[in-house]
Amino acid sequence: MVYDSSCFSVSPSPYFHEPLRDYSLSFARDKQAGTRLLISHYISHAIIQVKTHFNLSNIVSFPEYHIGPEEIPNMVGSMGI
């Protein structure tokens, strides 16, 4: 996967960094709950950006949707690819 910033350029919302700082200073990340809170912060802002950029209104995240583990071949990320 290659990210081409010329195709999709976004900036975080003005209110993105302050709550992220508060979460980082308030919740431990050694347990799943603290880590999930930070991940949710990023995902929620990504969804807002997608809605705005593509003029969509019906995108949501399903945090409890089960996705099984995916087997990744050893060659992914190696110098040969």
C-alpha cells in the first residue's frame, strides 16, 4: 500500500489535539481500555474527515464487530517485495 498525499490531503480538526493530550495524560495505556480510548479518538476523527471529504452522512464504526485473525505471509515487508 502506498499513500499518495497529493490525492487525499486532510488536516485534523481544531479540537483534535487537546482531547488527545488529555486522554494521554489521564488514562494508562498498559490496559486495553486506555489503548482503546486513544484508538477510538483517532478513528472518530478519521470518520469525520471522510464524511466531510466525500460528503457522506452514513458512515459509522462498529467497535464490537468481530473480525478474525488474518494470516500474513512471512514475505510481507521483506526486501524482496
